[in-house]
Amino acid sequence: MADPFEFHPSQLDSPATIHFAITPSDTVDIPITPRAIYCDAAGTAVIQDRYGNNVTYNLLAGAVIPFRGTRVLATGTTATLIGWA
């Protein structure tokens, strides 16, 4: 398939080019730092930043968090999440 944007640089405000399921873990970082996190099924998400700070988000299905978190904690997370990178 031809990609007319193949030679354009990807920036942080560019659309994501990959998506992946996020498996919450209290000890393992997200394997790819996302551009944003999409909530596929409603619930809470405890997301850690690169400094180890945790914030709990109460999410509805379809919500998008434009945040480049490093870890989604299993403890406290009930939402089903997808990473966009």
C-alpha cells in the first residue's frame, strides 16, 4: 500500500502509527511509550509518569488520555487500555 506521508517526519502532534494492548503491571513498564492512551472499556487507570508519580483516572469507554505514561499499575486499574504510538 502506498503511503503518501512516508517521507514526512513523525512529530508528537502527528497521528499515531501503531496501537497495542496495555497490560497493567506493578513492576513492568509499558514496552512502548505511547503518544496517548485510549480507554476501550470503562473503569479506573492508575498511570505512572517517568518520575514515578501515580495518578488515578476515572475513565469512560472511548476516553483518550493524551499522556506519555511509562507504566499502568495493575493495582487499582480496572479499565481496558490501548496505547497509541
